[in-house]
Amino acid sequence: MLTFVALGEKGSFIGAAAALRVSRSVVSDRIKRLEAYVGTQLVVRTTRRMVLTPAGDQYFHECKRLFLNYRQVLEQVRNDYDTPRGLLRISAPDYLVSNFLIENVVSFTDRYPEVSINLVTTDGPLDLVTERVDIDLRVGQPKDSSLHAIKLTDFKPYLVASTAYLARAGLPKSPQDLAMHRLIVHDDNQATRFWELSTADQQTERVPVHGQIQVNSLRIVRKLVLAHGGIAILPSFLVNTDLRAGRLQQVLTGWAPPVSGIYAIYLSRKYLPARVRFFIDMLRKQFA
């Protein structure tokens, strides 16, 4: 088809061959195969000139339009790789949006006016393919090996409870004492699990946890703890204000859950659009 378009534009087999940098015989052979494929004669050949048949003239203009559209699409795709533009769809829990994303979203759209952002708040991870999500911000690394994750920052999780709950239920003095307390568990669809706690000198305890209350939202976990519902593990950035205000209190201060991280998760692709790459780079610089 490309050879036929060159033939129609140049008006001769020699001209098409020169434009495509092939021999005249190659052009002739390609046109014969194209005519056999479409099932009709496209070109009338004489010893002196070449003329398109009516079918050939119609086919030439349609092919030329197709190739023009193809080049425009190709140029647009290449530009999208080089310059941020188009729709950027980001998902994250609302606590990450309010703590880390709002200013970044405003700054990014100010800097790149051709980018529009669709921000989806959700407590649970989404199917990035089905939901057409470009970037998913989550606490913890994804288990799906088909996804790519970049750690943006570390944070310390704390064991916390309200002062009113501890006044009523007592202050645990060892990890084993947690068995006597009401625990609020960030849900991972298991009724029984373990909390791993360590000391500064590398002592480790793996404590069986039977969560009387389970919930899939860290924001709701925090609200339940503030409502004197029990003891929970929560990220430092969610409870620092509550700890300073005295609403919450750290439990077992000599023991700590493993350091966790906030990750930018996206589909593993060789060529990421510029809007995705640039936004992730901006987040990485913020947390560097």
C-alpha cells in the first residue's frame, strides 16, 4: 500500500522506486501483488506512462488518507511520550490524597496545562487495567508481580490506642499482653494473623492476632481507635497529630512494627507516557 501511494504521488514506477530507494522491478512486483490481493486492476501500464484505473484512483486517495491518519497518530503517540498531555488517572486512599497528593496535583496541572487529572479515592487496590488507572498510590508493596512499584518514602507504624481505652482496659506491658485486649485489624481477609514486633536490639516477637474488629480502611481504623475501640497499628503520618494532642497514646513503646513504605504502583510497560513518568518523578523528588 505504501508503494502504491508513492506510485500515485510520483506518477511513475521510476519515481516511486527512487522515493522508496528500491529498484523499479521491486515496485512493479509489489503493485502486482497488491492488485492480486484486492482483486482488481489498479494501474494501466504502457511503455511510455502509467495511469491509475478508476478503482486505482479511488484506492489511492483512500490509502493516502489512511497513511496521513497513521502518521498523525504516530506523531501524537511520540509526542505523548516526550511531553505530558492527555488524561492522567490516579487512585489512592483519601488519607494519602489529603496528606501527599493535593498540592502535587495542583502543581502538576499548573506546570503542564495539557494534562487533565482524574483523581479516584478508594480504600482498596483497584484493577489498574480494568479501571484504566495510570498510577495507584498505596501503603505497602503490591503482591501482583505484573505491577511495577516505586517506593516513595518510608514511615514508622505505631501501636496506638486512646487514653480512655487504656484507662479502662489497662496498659499492655509485653507483646503477649495483647491477647487480653480488643484489637482493630486492617483487614486482609483473614480472621487470624500475626503482628510482628521488634525491639531496638533486634528482639522479635510474632504475636497471634485475633481482631475483634476488622476493616479495610486505615482512615476508619483511626476513627475506631479514637472512639476507644481498641489497639491498632497505624502509620505515623495518620496519628502524629493525635499523639501530640493526647487523644491517642503509643502502646508498647519498646516494641515497634516493621518500617513500611508508600509506593507508586503502575503497570509494567516499556514506554510509559510522559504524563505518568513526569508525575512519578515529581513525587520521588518530593520525598527524596
